[in-house]
Amino acid sequence: MMKKENIILTLTLEFSLLIIAYCEELELNRKFVISNQLLKSGTSIGANIREAQNAESLNDFIHKFKIAAKEIDETNYWLELCQLSENYPNSEMLTDKLVNISKIVNKIISTSKTK
């Protein structure tokens, strides 16, 4: 039997790969501090969601998703700074993808709380 795709795992893995590529572009432009912060928070989203798949309890699962939600907020902050700063590559596409991920994560959190 084929395992059903977990869309949030797929989306966050793809997002992490895009963040890595964007941060490599930032580093080429010597934007090391922002790149480092964005790389950490942007890849942490998927890592926490991956970790939640092996949660010890429903509360643990919700907690890990809440950490992912915090990382989404932080990543959004760094992307917003990039968007508003001069001489930074366009980050709009990443922000759009992050909004979609955020909606799914918040839905998973609220749905899990009602169980």
C-alpha cells in the first residue's frame, strides 16, 4: 500500500530548499548576518514539523507545531527586512509560500486542540 503524502512535510522541505538557495544568494552579496538568521529560522520550520511526526503525545505534537509557528513568524520578519532593504534579492515568492505554510500549520494546531 502506498503511503499518503504528508503535504506539510513536502511544503516545508521544498521551502527549506528555497531558503537555502536564497541564503546562498545573500552570501554571494556579503549579506552574512541576515543570511545566517534566515537560514536558521527558515529551515527550522520543517525540522520542527518533522520532529512532530514522532511526538510522544498530542500535547507534544501541538507544542512542536507551535514552535514551528514561531519560526514562521521569525522567518517572515527576516524576509520582510530583505524585501524592504535596498540591494537585497526579491523575497516575495518565499513570503507567499510561507503564508501558505502558516495557514496550514495554524489549521493543524487548531484542529489538534479540539481532539
